Amino acid sequence: MSSRATARRATDAVLWRRCVRAVAPLHRRIFVWFGVAILCSGAVGFTVSWALGGGSSEWHKIFNGGRRVLAARFADVWDEPAARDAYADELAREMGVDVTVRDSAGEALYVAGDRPCARKEWSLSPQRGDQVLGRVDLCLVRSGNRPIGLLVGLVASLAVLWLIAHKVARHLGRPILELVDVTDAIGRGDYDVAMRPRRHAPSEIIHLSGAVREMAQRIKKQLADQRELLASVSHELRSPLARIRLLLELLRDDELSDERRLELLAELEHEVIEIDDLVGGLLAQSRLEFSAVSLRQSDLVEAVERAVKRASIAVTPEVTGAVRPVRFDATLVARALANLFDNAEKHGQGATELTVRFGDRAVEIEVHDRGAGLGSADAARIFDPFYGRAAGDHGSLGLGLSLVQRIARAHGGDAYARERDGGGATVGFTLPLTSPSGA
């Protein structure tokens, strides 16, 4: 195994341990909080049931009433030892307790049950009028394993509840650990990795895994587009720069005629304009990438007229509908119009008409040309990046109409293309309008 592979495995092991350390505290916290919740819910349930059941005063009232009834029954048969002892036996048998009957001096008269009560839980005081006849002690029948059995039962029930809490905490914590692993892989550049939620995973985890997978695919596509764009920009810049260097070498010739020198200067100016147009498109692309769209309410018709003048095309904007101010980014809309004019010049023999149509909710800006038109496949894919870019087609990055669509969507509108009646194509975009009240 190479040293590079060994180093990478060591790095992956370190990252995995960090992930485990990051998630383990969450697992423990969930586990502990579930246990605390179980205990608190038990205490609250007992308290509420106690309060709704009348509280301790009601229980004392019932208990003391029962004691008085039993004491009165013993008082009725106190002077008849056989009947008194039989009642003590019956009480011990029915209630499952040991009963010790004592005289007024505390001496045991009779023991019902297994043994005399050395440590009583309850006592009865039979009396006739104000005279106390004696005392009857009642104690629980103690077996060697009863307290241990109660304790074991309580511990077993808590253990079951805590085991369930552990399962739930693990069920919640494991997907988060997998998410950490997936995001770490994405950070290393592996965009094909995805979470695979288990069969009974929570719906939130399933949605989260889908969102992470979609995010990874978007990042992968964006990086691929950026690499393709960078390669195209490098090629497109190299060509005009080479021509500029050539023109500069030719201009250094002292024997050039004035007429030839002017021609070379015009070509040089054309190359500079081409580079400037390329840089402008890249800047617009960057603004859209970073969502740096500045919307201001402005006169759209005036912006369109300035774009026509800057492009030096022989068309007059035809405005229809009720003209209203529009919120738009003037720089980006100017770039979109320049790209539409450039597309009509390169692929449609130049723009013939320019229409600005104001509707109730949107304004449409359309450029009509007199070219060969669009096929159904072209109309569907004309806004895809790099679509239809011929090899060696200098001065075009294949992003012109794609940038138009992105600019329109950044404003809340969209771009469209369709065949013209009588030949040619119509390519345009829409911008949303606010209501007259500004809503």
C-alpha cells in the first residue's frame, strides 16, 4: 500500500472518530432526557391522580373510618373470647395480616396468623363509651422475598423503559451520524454519495436525505458548469488577445498608409469591444451566482431605448399597453437585451422588431429576427448552457440565451422562444409588474 493511500486511510479514520465524538453526546443526551421524562411523567401522573382523587385527606378519612368500624366490631364481641378470637382469625385470613389481640395493659390475649405483631402497621382501639377495652395490632405478613420482589419488579420496569429510551435515542441519533458521514464525503468532493434511510426511518430523515442528495447533485452540476465555463472563457479570451497582439505588431510598421492604419485600429477596437462584452457577460453571471440582484423601480422603456442605442441597431421599440414603472436591475436587464440583440445578429440575420408589451401582471420584451426560425428541438433547448455552440465559434460562450433566462428568473419572470408567422423567430423574456396600488 502506498504512503498516500495509508495517509488517506488515517485521515478518514480521524474524521470518523470526530464524527462519532460529535454525535455520541447527542445520543447520550437523548437517552438521559428520555429517562428523565419517564420519571417526571410518572411523578406528574401520580400527583395528578392523587389530586383528582381527593388528595390525602380523603384517603385518611376512608382509612380512619374503616379502623373505627373494625374497632366497633371488636368492642361488640370483646367480652366473648371465643367470638372475639374467631373475628380476629377471620380478619387475619381475609386481609392477609397478622392480628394480635391485647388487653388494656398490653398483654397478648390472642394471636391470629403466623406470629405476634412485634412491629405493628396499624392498631385498633376497641372501646365502650369512654372506656378503652384493649388494643388490636395488625401487621403485614412478611415473607423473606417480598421487599426484594417489589424492588426487582420496580428495577425491571425502569430497565424496560430505559431500554426503550435507548432504542429510540439510537434510532434518532444514527441517521444524524450518517448525515455527518455523507456531508464529510461531499466536503471531500464525492458528490455521488447519498444517505440511504432505513425502512422505518422518520419522514423528516427521509426528506432530509433527499435534500442532501439534491444539494450534492446541484453542487456537482454547478462545479461541472463552472469548469466548462472556465475552459470556454480561457479559449475565448485567448483568441481576441492573440489578434490584438497581432494588430499591435502590424500597427508598429512605420510604412503603413493612413487608410490601412485606420482599418487596423477599427479591428483593434472591435476586439476590445468583444473582450469587454465577454467580461460583461461573466460579471452578470457572477452577480446571478451570488444573488446580487439590485431591484429598483425605474422606467423600463427608457432602459430599452438606451440598450438599442448602445447596440447600434436600426430598430425602434414598439410599446403597447399601459406603461408603468417596473422594479428591475438595470445592469442585468441591459445585459439580457444585449444578448438578445447578439443572438438575433448571429443566428437570425439581425433584429427586425423590438416589442415591449405591458400586461396586467407582467411586461414582455421580445426581439424578432428574420432568420431560418426554430425547430421544435431548438425551441425546447435554446436556453440550455452551451447548446448549439459550434466548434471554433469565436466570440460566443454559448451562454447568451441561458443568461437571459437566468436574469429573467432572478426577477421573477422567465424567457421564451417561438417561431414567427412568415419566418424567423421571436425570443424574449418577461418581468413581473406590481399592481397600480403597489401591492
